Amino acid sequence: MKNNLSRFLLPTIAILFFSLVGCGDKPENVEYWMSYDDIALLASPSDTASVVKQLNGRVSPFNIEQRDSTGEWGLYVVSRGAFSKVVSGWLPLKDMIYAGSDDPGERFEAFVAKSKELPTYKHPKMNKKDRYVTLHQGDTILATAKSGGWIHMYYTKFGQTGRQREDYGWVQASQLQKIDSLTRQGMKEQMLAKSVTGQANDKEGVDYLEFRQKIHTAYQKIGIVIGYLGFAIALGFAFFAVRRKKFWDVVILLVIGALVLGFSQAILVSTWWYAFLIPLMAYILCYPLLYFDKTSGMFCNLFPILALLASAFYLFLCTNLLHPTFWRVVGFVFLVAACVMETFYVRDRKERDICPLCGYYARHSKGSRHNLSKSTSHGTETKDEFVRRTETQSGNTKYITDHYNRVTYDTETTTTIYEIDRTCLRCGKVFQNRGESKVKTSRRR
């Protein structure tokens, strides 16, 4: 078993990882087209084709995955059929508005809004019922199409949590000033930087926020890689996990991988609660150590060291301890303490399933429980207990009053230290897991 594990495990993980990263249904080129009005999805690129589905007009683009030979029709996939049949059809591009593509090198004319408030519309005409978002002076937009004195624009901005919002619409060209040409990614980076540095009051603050954002971006990229790696490790170790009665390890690892990947892609601006994902990243990286006898014990040391150093450094920047104040120090200590609790909770649950005699990690069978010691402590606590409710009337107003009595209780807490016998699934020897339980009783005085 040991030889098979060493021989086949790493190649299996490598193959699965590269297949996860490399495979997918996404086409090579995707174009974005808008239709603010209802539009019919047709079975073939022809005006006389049957209607597959009637699509509602919307303010987000349709992803066109290919054009027909004439270039006038675009293939749109409604559903890829994960749990049902594939639903797709053709849209008439002559009735739609071009809004860009996923080509990272595609450049657009860039403009800034001149007016303090500049309304956008769903069609190239002024109509109060047709208004969409409002731009403000200095906002940057990309021009994706033109019609007369109107420009169809793409606009993006970021909230304080880093959530990106993308808007489209028609705006009067006379209310815009041309500045340059930009790619969608270039505009995204520009607006993200503006959102980050906009929180600063001086140059020192801008420098700090830019540095913090660079660090967050590095964590973000690492998180995306580790998220995919979590899927590969879960699948690569699935066979061995099931043999060791650790099927739920695989499920949990897949969930953790999805969380790390999802939040690493979504959280674009550094935020303190992202730090709680960092121990999960460390867990994914260290998880394979559990399946090798010589390294299973290393997991219990390497995992907390990696998790806490990485999360503490991230929190050090997020709480701005480069410029410490009392409350920043308090916040840092509190958040690090929470990460410590998270990390050691995970470590302790793994450590108890490692046989200390042969290093085998598995769900070993449980035996009898032996109490090692008991201790009792006494104390008091108070509670407010409901007594009655009274109602009084004053004019047309009714007043309801609840009455409580403060009651004192004497408490007794019994703490038991115990051991549970575990029998190793491989070597068959018995080892013990130590635990603690508390029972609290109270008596009213």
C-alpha cells in the first residue's frame, strides 16, 4: 500500500491539476453584445428559422461565442446542460449593440464625463422612462459603439469591499471629453486603483494603500492557484481517503477549494476578513503530508506555522500597523486570536487521527473511555426572570410594562479529563486521545 501510494499519487495529482486548469467549455473568443429590448433566439442563422426561446431585454451583455459565415448572426448558449439538455441558438447582431470582447488586447476610445451629473439611456435618445445609471464629472468610460451624436459606453467601478459593478448604456457625445484609448483590463485597473487610493488623505496614505493592494493581489493570485489545487488534491487522494474511512475529507476539501477560489476571484480590494481564508489555503497545501508516514506528524507543526505567519502578515497590513494606534493594535490582536482559534481547531481535529506509533492517518476505531481526573469549581451568576406584565391607559395610548426580578444562582462546574482508546487501522496497536468535558449545574438561592 505504501509503495503504491508513493508511486501513483503525485502523477495522479499532477494530471488532475492540469486537467482542471486546462479544461473547460469556454470558447476561445467571446464577444459581448447588448439588447435592451426583447429579442428572439432562433434555431439557425436565418430570419425564417423557428424560435428557440424569447429572451428579455437586459442591461448586461449576451456572450456571443461564434459568428456564422456571414458575420451577421451570433451563437448564444443559454444553458450548457449540466443537469438538462443544452439550450442555444442564434441572435441577429444587426439588431444588437457591440459591447466589446474577452480579447485582452482590444482597445477602445476612452472619454471622461464633463457634466456634474450625466444620465445614460438604454437607447440613443433622451427619454426619462429610458434612463439608466448616472455618470459623474470625471468618470471614465469606454466607447463600444456610436450612433449619430450618441456613444454606447462601458463603465465599471468598485465598492469599498472591492465588488466590481459593470454598466452599459447610451450617453450624449457632446457631454464627453476624449482622453486616450484603453483596454477593458486597463480601465478596470485604473478604477480599482482610484477606489483604493481614494480612501487616503495624503501621499503617505496613498503609498501605504498601494503597497497593501499589491500584497493583497499577490495573496489573491496564490489563492486562485491553491483553490484549483484543492480540487486536484481532493480528487487525487479520494481513493486513499475512502480506504482510510476519510471520505468526508474529500468533500470538505472540495468545499474549501471552492471557497478559496471563489473569494480570491471576487475580493479585489484588501479586507481584514479575507485573512480567515489564509489558514484554509495553508490547510490545502499541507493536507498531502497526512498521507505519508514520515510527514504526517509534520502536518501538526508546519500547518499552524504557515497559516499563522501568512495570516498575521496580511492582518499586519490590513490593520495598518505600519502606523500603529491603540485601536489598530487591539484590532490586530483580536483578529490574529481568531485566526489562531481557527487554525488550532483544524489542527487538533487532524492530529487525533494520526497514530502516534506508526504515523498512519485514518479514522481509527474508537474503544472505551477512561476518566483520568475530575475537578469541581463553584461560582455565582445572576439572571433577570420575568414576573408579570402590567398595562396602563393614558388617553388613547396604552402602555405595557414587563416586570423582572434579578435572581442569583449558585453554580457548580465539573471538569473531567479523559482518554479514549483508539485502535490503529494499519498497525493494530492501541493509542489514546485525550479530551475534556464540562458539566455545569446551577441552583437558585
